[in-house]
Amino acid sequence: MPRLISPRVMSVLLLISVFLSSCSGYLLPSPTTFVEVVPATSTPLPPSATFTSTVTTTPTLTSTPTNTLTPSTTPTPSDTPTITPTATNSPYVIPENAIMMYFTILGSGGPVACGDSLYAVYTGHVRTGDTEEDIRIALNSLFSSGQYFGGLYNAVYPNNFRVQSVDFKQSTGKAVIVLKGGYVKPADYCDSRRYREQIWATARRFPEVKNIGISLTNGILLGDLLAAFTDK
């Protein structure tokens, strides 16, 4: 039966063996170093610096054709007539069948009176188809006009005449006219000539009237009264 070694003996033996080992250069192995490997965590790493390009891209102007219409000068056709307004003595168009009356242009060098001329002025009336009525309208328009019409002179102005009656014979072309109202004696020979020419030209304006006779209500011929002025 084996003998048991007491603990005390074992301690002595252990000390002896350690001593012997140190003497012989034998070293006991050093304790093993355990490196604890830390597992990767799920915490995201801070983002690295992002280099943002600071270079600003300048847009390049591209010559893109547009649909802008450029107005062009349209030539005026050469065959288009140009209407040039002309100066007239009436602000309106005078109808062909207008009833006219006559005024005097003083000092024009014409054949009327003392170097004057006659000028036809529209009465504002047109022919009615009745010659007697047309003569009445024409003379009454002259008698009711002022002394001047623009630059025209009315020698009949001082009188207060109105047409009382008109008797026209189509067969002979003669019109017999009777005037009522006051007769005013003209200032001189020249005015008496203008006076007569204005009345006679106005009454004979109508192509069917060939001859006229004008008298006052007392039977005196107007032509005889005016003929009394013989001195210029």
C-alpha cells in the first residue's frame, strides 16, 4: 500500500524545485495576456467632412432664336391715290342741287360794280322741284343774311326785304318777283351796283330762269330805284 506524502513535505519539495529552476536558468512561463476584443457597436461613426464644391457654374448664354416679330416698314403702294384736302368756304359738301345766294368780294378786280366779284354761298337748302319756291328760298336767305359772311360783303344787308310772291312762266323762262318791306337807299353808286348784282344773280341762279322782273309792293321796279345812282 503506497505511502502518503504529508503536506508539509510537499511544501518543502516545491520550494526546492523552484530554487533549482532559478539556478539552472529555467523560467516558468509568464502568465498569458488576454486581449478583450470589443465588438463593433451599432453607433454610427460621425460623418466625415463632405467637400461641397464652391465653384458656381455660370450659365452660358445660348443664342436661341426667338419668335419675336420685328415690325417692318410696309411700302405704300404707289398706285394708291393720296387725297389732299383743299380749302373751301364751307365745312360740308355742297350737294349738286343746292340753292345758292350771292355775296360780293370787294376789290377783287372783277367785272362787278367797282372792280368787285360775286361769290356763290350755299343757303343750306336744296331744290324742292318748284322753281317759284326755290326763288323764294334763295332771295329770303340773302335778305336775312348779315352784312359780312367771312370775308364776303352783303350790300343788300341794310334793307328789310322779304319775298311776297313769285310768278314763273316755264314757257318763257321769266320770273316776276314782288318784294315787301322797307327799301333803304344804298350809300353810293358802287353799293347800288353790288346791291343789284347780288339780287339778280341769286334769282337767276336756276338754269330755267332766263329773265326776271323785280318790283316793290307799290309797283315801283327795284331796278329803276337803283339806276338813280349814276355817279361813281
